[in-house]
Amino acid sequence: MPEIIDQNIFNKIKTGNETAFSELFEKYYSSLCFFCYDYIADMDKARSLVQQVFVDLWIKRKKLNVTQSIKPYMYCAVRNKSIDYIRQHKNTIQINEIIENTQETPFQNLIQEAEINNKINASINQLPEKCREIFILCRIEGLKYKQVAHKLNISVKTVEMQMGIALKKLRENLSNQKSINLFTIFISKKSNFLTG
Amino acid sequence: MTDSINDIEILIGKSITKNTTPEENKKLKSWIDSSDANQILYNQTLNVWTKSKNLFSDAEIKEDKFKIQAKINKDLRSRIQKSRKRNILYKLAAILAIPITFAISWHFTQNPNNNLEENQFCEISSPQGNVSKCVLPDGTEVWINTGSTITYCTNNFNKDVRKVNLEGEAYFHVSGNNQKPFKVITPLGSVNVTGTEFNVKSYPESNKFETVLEEGSVELCFLSNSQQSLDLIPGERAVYNSKKNKIIITKVDTEIYSSWRNGKIIFKDATLNDLIIELERIYDIKFYLIDKSIGEFRFRGMFSYNNNLINALEKIKKTAELNYHIENKEVRLSKK
């Protein structure tokens, strides 16, 4: 019954319990950041907006009167912050595909999406060190296998192996949960593989 | 764990990362087309890849947690100051608007120390690599460690409670006065005394609040649990960990914890991890351990604030058999 526990966290925060606040952070912070990213397409900014939501929550905790449980409350707060941010910066912000998508996708789906992103992120952080390093070089720095091999002074074969392992692990971690149905939605959208 | 990994997994990885040759593409395509299960497996992997575009490391998450704490502290401080200013301005405007001339003349003749200046704060900090000493209006001596700050309200300070806010580490030699208790306040807890000598350490980036009592007696209060208070006797060190919500009290050689006053840090059985935290503070640099295991290496010895960084690093290099590499305010330590 996670909802009841959530309500409890909220009541504790109201009375100034820092441990509860810390728990709330551990539980939702990174998911909320991914969620915010979907709105504003800027990870650094997303982090700082979500931080502000947490700061506001703590500072105004005594005045808050929330009847719903804390999870939807947090996501709503982040959504409102994001929308405010887009409004204030509409002249400077680049409205791209990501941002447009969020305006059509239902709120609940965006939350699920963020939780999946978070789950993948957590799985990446749990990869064995070498494996993780290779994955990051490929994914974040966009290096080719050959470049990764050269940079780390290992064989291309090792990079191939490690990337195979990394992707397999991430996929398996993710399909352990009930998100399979979301994959099927995804499949229908992404059938143009290997053409790009 | 040994991972068995078959060729097709490797091929999927190569394809998603665009490392395939045209022949390999063909091979993969025919594998995918051969069954629905294959198609799903491929799509799932591609999905994972697409959604891993933003990486958010555990270290970054931790860092953000501290940022939130710092923002909360900063906001509270500015709120207190703002509300005081606003209150006083409004009151002055409303009450003194008409009889302003009377008020001013009364103010100067009757009560030169009126609370007009109530919101004045005095802030004393030590720059990186230095220790400062100051004497508070009540005669209390304070040594402020590198990168630390104390703040007090100049007008209220000596009225009934002597209140000082501390960010970082400081050593207090409080002048005795039973009527006016002395209070050191940090984000995690506070120390109440009448007249003693003690060291308080509570850097904002750590979750620890630490007090070492040299002389006299002190009472500790913890912000997370205001009912709980604790008395220390001389020679005791109390460390409160806000994360674990735990207090540990040990008998210590107090000199180790106050030696920094003379610009020296003494280590007795400290780990390299402990050491680099101090060095980062003194020299305003960042350390990286290439091998995590070397962090557990134990040290005993003394470092002086006056020595330069190279001296300190040479000492470490000799005793722990490490190599160091300096680049842009970053020091990397690795095994020899």
C-alpha cells in the first residue's frame, strides 16, 4: 500500500521531520528530473527547477494542506514549475519535438515514462564499472567502438562484448517490471529501424 | 558474475550504436524478421538505448541533495533578514509618520541606541587557507577555520542570549557570564554554554555536527529533535550524523581537534579520505582517487597551513607510496 506510506511521509514533513524529507528526495528526485526534462528539454535546468520544488515544499510545509497523496502532488508541482518556466522563457527557449510531445501526452503516461527513464538510469549506475564506462563513452560522448577501444586501450572485441552485456542487462532489468505493455506502444511508433 | 553473451546480442548492440557493416545489417535484419520474439527483443533494446540519453550519476544526485539543503538555509536566512527589515520599516512609517520630528528628537536625546539598527548583522569569515581570530563584544575569543563563517546580530548579541551562527568550523573560548548564556547555532544543531572552551564543526557540505569540549561544560541540542539535549564533559567529542540520526560520543585527545588554530592539523590514525577533505578545504582544490582502495590508507602526522600544496603531496607520496598529478586545481592520486 504505497499510497498510505506516502501520506505518512507528507505528515512527517509537515512536522519538520528531516529524515522524511530526505526519504522523499531519495524516492522521487531523479524521476522528477526526468519528468521535468520532458517538458523543458534541458537537464541542468530541469535539475534546478526540481530542486526548487523541494526547497519550496520544505519552506512552505506548514502552510500546505494537501489531501491527495504526495506522489501526484510532487509531479503536479514539477509540471507547474515547468510550464511557468516555458512561459517566462518562451522567447528564448527552443520549442522542439520533445516539448511539443508533452502537450499532447496524458499526464499519467508522462509520469510512467519518467519512471522508466529513471529505472534505466539506475540500472546504468549499477553496471560493473568497466561496462558502465564503455557504455557512457558510446552513449553520452557518442564515440564509435573503435574510438572507445583506442581511448581505453582495449580491443574492439572487448567493447563489442561489454556493450552487448550492458544493453542486455539494461533491457532485462527493465522488462522485469510490468512496463512490457509500454514497449508494445513504443514498437508501433518505432518500426523504421535501420533506416536512419 | 560471468556473462554469457551471444553473437546476436553483440550484433544488436553494434547496430543500435551504428557500428555495423552493411553485411551485418543484412544479417540482423533477417534475424529480426524471422520471428516476432526477435522483433520485440530488438525493439526493447532500442528503447533502452533511446531512453538512456540523459545520464544522471549517483554522485550528481547526491550533489543536488546538498544544493537543496544549501538553498533552504540561504532562503531562511534572507527571509529572516527581509522580514525584520520590512517590519521595522512599516512600523516606522506608520507610527512615526506624523510626529516624525518629535520622534527623531526623542530618539536622539532619550535613547541613542534605539532599535533602528536591529537588523544589523556582523559576519566574519576566514578565507581559504587561513585561520582568523576575533573577539566578540562580550570578550569571547573565536578562532575561525578556513572557509568558515560566523554571523551575529550586533545589537541583540549582548542583550540576554549571546547567539552566534556558525557555518564551518570554529573554536570558542567563551567568557563566563551566567546571566547570558552563549549559543552556537549550526544548521544541524546548537551548543549552549555559559563559559567554556570548545570546538564546533559543521560544514554545510557534510551531514555531521561535531563538538569537542576542552573545558567546562556544554549542552548540545539537535535541530531534528528539539526535545533531545545532551551534556558533554571535558575531553569528550560528540558527532551527530543527521543522515543516520545518530550521536556518537568518544573520549579524545582534544588537541587533535583544536590544533588547526595554530595553522596545523594533526592526524592520528586518519584515513586518506579524511585527509583529503581537510586538504581540499585548505587549498581550495579537488581530489580524485583513481583507485578507491587507497582512500583507506591510514596516516599519522602533521600538516601546516603555511606549507604549500606540493609539500603536503610529497609527504603523502612518500608515506603512502602514491603518485599525484595536478591539473587545473584538480589533484589525481593513484597507486605507484
